Amino acid sequence: MVTAAEELGPVPDLWKRRHLLALEDLSAEEISLIFDKAEVFKRAMAAGQRKIPVVTGKTCVNLFFENSTRTRNSFSLAARRLGADTVDFSASTSSLSKGETFIDTAKNIEAMGIDLVVVRHHTPGAPQLLAQNLNCGVINAGDGPHEHPTQGLLDILTIRQRCGRVAGLTVALVGDIAHSRTARSNIWGLKKLGAHVIVCGPSTLVSPRWAELGVEYSYSLDDILPRVDVLNLLRIQFERQTTRPFPSVREYAHLYAMDRQRLAKTKPDILILAPGPINRGVEVTPDVADGPHSAILEQVTNGVAVRMAVLWLILGERAPVK
Ligand code: NCD
């Protein structure tokens, strides 16, 4: 039997990156490489292989300045399943509250001897700043409303697995497009792989300027429903908004919540995604979230596999130079 480590082989030459900062930076080939390797990890885990020790001895730090359930645990699990050690940093209990700067905090943690930082921060560009100032690898786990590359990757991998392809599909991102890093990462990744993207939501959260990124925009979910293959339902990011973008959550749900009536207007094999956390009854009703079209929990499973692939590509053994 071929083990997952044998199936992986050395890190391919195509991968030259020390950091994963944004899907905007990646080529279609690099994205497909991550997906192919994530599938190796997913298969191995489904077959009961809990440890695939291909980055043993490396240390990863989770540097999270914003709350997280899925992303943080998923990165920790991914690193441990690869045999790496993990350290969890929590901003609220750190010396930041004593006045230490972001860069000083990160440099001090790096000085303890680590190989990779997974960072989530409310300021766009914070991971790029760390990549310029530290000597270790950096992965962006969400920088304010800018990008969340591994979320984009796990969403698109789920589409590839469920639909058998990405090119030629019409994917609608619905909700708070203005403040969603998931939206930006999805747009870059989906466009590179040849999908048609529609951003949809209230006009206060969807600017016509999104068309400059080569996407279509719409204010009416009901209008676009019959022609979409995939719906990615994004949470309203109240914590990033300075003014209320609509009169009430009830009105938003009336126009944009994916419910049974709307499901009846879609293609019969519609795929429904949501990055989580979902607010039941706001962007999606429980019957749809838990129904057969939803791949919400599959996204979480794919998240671990995608993060294992990215960690391995950055930290794994390369073929010896001949
Ligand atoms: C997303 C995030 O943090 O940007 N969640 C996640 O990573 N699973 C989306 C969100 O918070 O709505």
C-alpha cells in the first residue's frame, strides 16, 4: 500500500513560496497544486490515517488578534496531523495590553525559534508586514476585510469536488460583499480557475465598482437564482460596519435569506456553501443549511486538508538539487 507521504513525494518545484498572503498572488497552477495535495491528505484522513508526519520538528504559531473557531482549530489540527508542534498566542492575554507593538510581539515570538506564523488581524496588510519583518513563513488567516486565502481555497475545493469542475460555473457570493475577506479571496481564486462570479446583496454592501474585478453585480437574489450553480452565503459583518447598511435584520432576511421557497427557484443540483459562522434565519434558514444541497460541514473537513497542503508546501522537504 502506498502511504500518503509516498504519494506526496517531495514539494514540487512549482511551489516557490515561503508565505501564503493572498489568493490574488497565486496562479491557477499553484491553486490546483494545493487542491491536488489537499485531496491526498483528505483521502488519507478518510482512510483513518490520523498522522502524516511530513513536517516533523517544525513549529507553527497561531497569532490571532481576532476571534476564530474554525480557522484557528483547523490550522492547529492540520499542523499536528503533519507532526509539527503548535503554539497558541492570544492577543487579549498578551503583553500587547502593556503597550508592546505588533511587530515587537511577533519578533519576540520568532526569537523563540519558530518556523511559521499563522496570523489573523483586523488590519488589512498585517500579514504582509510580518512577512517583511520576520525570517519565518507567514500565512494570512484573515486580515480585516481584505483576504482570507485558505477560506477561499477550501470553498473552491468544495466546489471542485461537488461539481467536478470550477471552470464555466456561475458562482454567486451573497451578503456583505463590502466587508468580507472571504468574498475577495473567492473572487480571485474563482476567476483564476475560470468561473463566472456574481456578487449579490443590498446596494449599501455591493458597489458597482466590483465590476472592475471582472465580476457581475446584482442587488436581487431572486433575479439571479435560476442561473447560478453555486451560492456562497456570507455573514453580515456587523463588527466591521460603522453604520447600519439596512433598516433591520428581518428586512435583510426577507430579501436575501436562502430558504425553501428560494431553493425551489434554483437549478435542481444547486450547491450551497457558507464559510461559517452561520446565523440561522439571517443568511440561510436551518432546513436549507442542514439540507442535501448544503456542503457547509464538508467545507470544514476540506479546511483541514487544505491547510495541511499549504503547511506542507511551505515547510515540507524539497527534492535535493541535482
Ligand atoms: C470567516 C472570517 O473570519 O472571515 N469565517 C471563517 O474564517 N470561518 C467569515 C466570517 O467571519 O463571517
